[in-house]
Amino acid sequence: MSLLGSAPDGFSTLGWRRFLMAAGVAWLAPALLGALMLAVQWLLGTQGYGDGWLMLWALSVLMLLSPALSWFGLVLAAPAVAVLMDRGWFGWVPALALGIAAGGVTGWLMGNPLAVTFGAAIMAVLRAAMARLCPEAFRAEGA
């Protein structure tokens, strides 16, 4: 595992099918987690517990609705992911930087800077899902 690099020509090793599977996971995982968080909050009856719980509820709703806008960041970042993987430069740091950039563009278009954080998080989930589906695409040279 490398913070900066991945295997050279990693995208051809990964393939489109596994890339699309990982993108689907990165796209839908926040919604599933948000739905789970809302269900637990509903079961515990946290509606009247105060501001901290209200902030957790707002985060849960935001995560539940995130697929409505996160698809744009994933589509925006997909060509850059392919290029970085082919060059062997899709470690954790470049993935987070790409997520910040894609989230920044999305946030600028939406008028909400919160998309930067979600862009970085979703790109980290995408990187983790791709590494889980195809570990040989992320083995750095000499490792």
C-alpha cells in the first residue's frame, strides 16, 4: 500500500466492470449509512434530546440524499481516476486531492462548500472499494 502510488497501468488491470461496481458502492454507501442512522435515531426517539442530536439528524438526512448530487462528482472525477491509475498515481493522497477538486467544482456549481467534504469522502470510499475488488491494481512497483 502506498500513499501516493498505485500499480502502473492499474486501470486496465481493474477493468470497467469492477470500476463501475466500485463507483456504485461509493455512490450508494452514504445513502445506506444515512438510512441506517435515521432508523436508529427513530428507534431511540432522539427527536427531543437537543441540538447535538438535531445536528446528527441533519447529517443523516444529508447522507440519505447525497446520491442526488454525488453522481455529478463521480462522473466528473472518473476520467481523472482512469488517467491517474494508468500512470500509477492513484494512492490515497491523490484520491483525496481529486475528491476535494471534484467536490470543489460541484460545490461551486451548487453554491454550497459542503460538497468539498463529501467529494473527499466519496473518493476515499471509491479508492477503498476499488482496492478491495482488485488489490493487484494498487500494488506499488517493487512491493
